[in-house]
Amino acid sequence: MTHPQRPLRADARRNRERLLDAALKAFSTEAAAEVTLDRVARDAGVGIGTLYRHFPTREVLIEEVYRTELARLCDAAPRLLADLPPVEALRAWMDGYIDYMAAKHGLADALRVVIAAGGQPFAQSRARLVGAITELLQAGAGAGLRPDVEPEDVLVALSGVSLAAGDPARRAQAGRVLDLLMDGLRQTP
């Protein structure tokens, strides 16, 4: 018999979030082998026991860092639509996608360790991303975006732009290319 998981107390939730933030920073800026879990815990301001209570293995921590970043990006779509006109919401989400891909690129070494250990961090990524893009495109269809655009095509285009944006010196160029992509998504009179 399984018991439903109780929600975390506020302090435990904060500790978990701090651990995820510290791990993202560490694993995306250094080789995975050089990052110690002791350091992640110390950078998060918690003890190593707290880290292990939330994340029993290194691989579980890395996979959760990735999944958290994916969720932040995908969950941003409805919030952006609530705060911005649909076309502006899509463009803002695209900027978030570039940031997400930069973090994912930094995590690549660590994610390879997860995959080698049998983890599947990318199992739901494409579906979640396509879902967010679909929501944004549907909202924009009545607000100046072409209604015939395939969400998968937008994802492929964004992935291409993110390859160029991997170099921080090319971030401005990535923004210009995203603007060109937005021009192609607009309905012509």
C-alpha cells in the first residue's frame, strides 16, 4: 500500500529550492566530476543530511535540477499570457527558452552521468515544450499570429537559435534571430 506524499513544510521547501539553485549553478559552470555534494549543500546554506533527505543520490539531484528548469520554462507560458498580450508573451517565452537551453548546455556533462546510470531526464521534455508552445500559439492566433504554424516547427527553430546563443557573445544575435522568427509567425494583411 502506498501512502500519498505529504506536502513539504515551508522551511523544507525553501531548503529544497536553495539546493536546486545551488546545484544548477555548480553543475552548469563546472565539470560534473568536480562538483561535490558537500559543496552544493554548503552553497545552499544547509547540511549534507538535508541534501540527502531531498536527493538520495547525485543522479537524482541532477535530474531534478533539469526537470525543475524545464518546469519553470513550461509553467511560464500561462503566466506570461496572463501578464502580456499573446504576441509579446510568446516572444518573452522564447527568451526564456534560450536561457533554459543555455542552462541545459551547461548541465550536459552532469546529465550524461544521469543517463549512464539509467535515468531518463528527457522523457517528457518534448511533450512539455510543445504543450507550452501550443498554448502560446493558440492564444496568439487571434492576436496577429498565423494560425497555421506547427508548434514542433517553432521548437525546431528555437533549438537552432539556441545553438548560436550558446556563446554569450552571440546573445544579442540570438535576440535578433528571435525577432526574425517572430516576424515569420505574424499574419500578413
